[in-house]
Amino acid sequence: MRIKSIVAAVLVAGMGVTTVYAADGTHDARVAMMKKIGGATGALAGVAKGEKPYDAEAVKAALATISETAKAFPDQFKAGTENASADSEASPKIWENMDDFKARAAKLGSDADMLLAQLPADAAGVGAGLKTLGASCSGCHQNYRVKKE
């Protein structure tokens, strides 16, 4: 039980990093936020695949991280940051279609909120929830991410 509390505390503590990055708007802040969402999604995938035991607190922490980060993410794409880094995978379409980009991020946040409100009770439920989250992630990545080789 102690391990579960530690994992949940680490995930929740990591959410504070998003707040620090939220005012930044740099390429590094964007990457850090995407890694944060990816880490939380990876934690959920581990549960869904049976690689990690189901732990309600860890699932809650991962979903809360996704929700909070997704809602703050569009604020990192202010006008004038289109060419912030040559390494960026951010498509110029983000700035051309900012309302849609923001709506997609909001949908990911609300999907995570919905899962928090109706917390999956087991690994199968986490897997089903990941399909919902994955659809939101995939739709945004298809439209607004430039794959680097």
C-alpha cells in the first residue's frame, strides 16, 4: 500500500511542473508537457496491459495529469512562436487553426475528466478509457504534428 501512495504522490507532484512550464511557451516547455502526457498515458497502458497492477490512486493521478496538462498545453503556442525551434514537431497548421487546436486539447482534457468522474474499476476499464484518450491524441497528432525522421 505504501508503494501505491508513493507512486500517486510522485505523479501528483509532477503536475506542479506543468504550472511552471505553462507560462513559458518555449519549445522545451511544449516537449516537457507532451512527455508528461506520454508518461501518464504510459502508466495507464501498463495497467491496461497487465504489466502493472491496477491501482485506483495511480490511475487517478495519471488521468489528472493528462487533464491538467492538456488544458494548459495550447497556451504554449502563442503568436510568434511558430519557428521557435528547428527541432519542433509542431505544424504551422496549429497557428492557422488555433480554435480547432484548442478544441482538440480541451476534448482530451474533458475525456480525462470523464474518466476521472467514472473511474475505471479494473485493467479492462483502463484499456477502454485509453481508447477514448488515444482517439483524441491521435486526431490532434495527425493534424498538427510534423513527424521528424
